[in-house]
Amino acid sequence: MMLLREQDGRHRLLPIYIGSPEASAIHYALEGVTPPRPLTHDLFLTVLGELGAEVTKIVVTEMRERTFLAEVHLRTAGGDKVISSRPSDAVALAVRCSAPLFATDELMDSESQEAPPEADEDAAEIIDEFKDFIENVSPEDFGS
């Protein structure tokens, strides 16, 4: 599970289920792990750079039929472009290029959860537990 947290205001939480490979890709980038060969998201950013495009922001836009949708916003020589994406892939890109990450107000209003009062105090512990989970999760943990 990828847990996005509102930085301002109510600090609401937006839980998004993602696959193990996508979680690993995000984790590697957050930990600064450099693989011997570029992973898919690293390759994609390299291609974008070679084409003169840069990621300006990521927006998790909506949930449709129990599936979250996101957008990768690009700045190109031909103008701004918006590419539809899975949230996990968009976040994997964002953490690699330090692009800001947003969720629409409508999505936060309909799908987020209120953070418990102690959330600010427990944030580091939650992050550590999530890292431990990501490092030890296997596909069998999710069943069929």
C-alpha cells in the first residue's frame, strides 16, 4: 500500500494499493539505490530528458471503478502535455526527479481518511514500518 499524506490542512491520508514491483521501484528511489542498469522509471526519465521534456508535477486525479488514476504533467518545447498514468508509476517518476505530487480536492474529499490525532508524532514510525513491509513483502502475501 502506498500511503499519501496531505502536507497542509487536515493531513488526511490517501491509501492506494499498488503492486510489489511498483512499491520496490518507489522504495529504491527513496533510498537512493542505484541499480547497475536503469530500471523502467529511470529509463523513462532519461528518454524524456533526451527529448527535451521534464516532469513538472504529478496529480492523482480520481478513482474510477475502484482504480485510482493519475496524470504526469510534462513541459516540452511544443508546450505542456498531460499523460495518463497509474499512480504508482507517476509516484516512482516523481521521487526520481523531485517533482511535486498532488491529489485533487475532489479525490481527497471522497477517498481520503482522516489522520489520527497522533499521526504527526507517529509519522516516522509509520514510514519505518512501511519500509520494513516493502523490503519483506512477497506476492504470496496478497493472495489471488
